[in-house]
Amino acid sequence: MSATTGTPLSEQSILATLEDSGDTAGATAVRLMIAAADAFSQKGFHATTTRDIASRAGLSPAGVYVHFSSKEDLLFQLSRRGHQTARDQLVAAAARADSPTEALRRIISGFSTWHAEHHQLGRIVQYEFRHLTPEHRDTVLALRREIDKVVRDVLADGVESGEFDVEDISATALALLSMAVDVARWYSPQIRRTPEEIGETNGDLAVRLVTRG
């Protein structure tokens, strides 16, 4: 639960993600996504049943299929929206920066903060996507490549300007993104560091890892 609002963290995550992506899903569909996020984060995808999701949403199992074709479709919609939001946030962070150094710091800081603030959804988005159908997995992987490209482009700009000393841009981008993504795995609201503090630490670390000298 959030200490300030009393709202379940997964609900905050879903609502924030839908708002960030400009999604127009109806109230019942949002309620089902919230219920699915809760169930997937607690039980895992395979152990969660459609009945579990429907019960958490206050619907009959048949009510799920009015809005989603399957449990896998719910997972896909959560994963797609999460990746779209992450991509858009990274693009915006890079666009606001005055230099590659500042762009990288903003990107990794923001990405790390998001994975702490929305750790339940982050775990689903990052670690459950392997359960998607090949078609849906391809869609999510395409979004992942777009996210990766944002970081690779910033690194390339930094190398060209002389701010960064990076021999393998692709491998470095993967390592930096992995550092941010991993926050969702270990973060807990009970730890003493805030999401913003974690983001600031990771942003500074990312810059130190690629800066000359």
C-alpha cells in the first residue's frame, strides 16, 4: 500500500502507465489489468488463473473475456503499455538534456526510479514477457529494441563529442539498462532509500562508467 494514499502499488502503477501512454481503456478493462498485475506479481503468470483475476476485479470469469481474449492477452497489454511508457520517458529525458552526459544521467536515473516506484509492474513487464505468444513477444521485443536504441544513440553521441570512452556501444547500453531494470527485482518499499535516491545513484554511476579518465 502507498503510505500517502492507501492505494495498492500495482493500481498506482497501472493508472500511471495508462495515463503516461494516453491509453483510453475503459474502467472495467483497467480494473482487470490492475487485478491481473496483482495476481501475476503475487503468484506468477502460470499459477494465476482467469478466475483469480476475475475474482480480484469483482467479475465473473466470463466477464474477463468481454475485454481480453485470454490471460495471455492481459499479460501482453500490461507488458506493451509498460514498455511504451518506458520508451517515451527515455526519449523525453534525452530530448531535454543539453549534452550526452546529461542525457545518459537523466535516462538511467529516470529508468531506475520508474522500476522502483512501479516495481510490481516492472517485474511483470521485464520478467514475465517470455510467457507471451510469439506474435506478442515480437511486439514487446520491438519496443525493447527502441528503448535500447535511445541509449545507444546517446552513447554514440557521447563518443563522438569526446565525453565518453566506450569501445562496445551495444554491450554498454545493455549493461546500463540492465542495471536500471534490475531495481524492480530487489526493490521493496521497506528499504530506506527512496526511488529518487536510487535513480540518482544509478544515473551518476552510469556516467562514471563511460566517462574518460
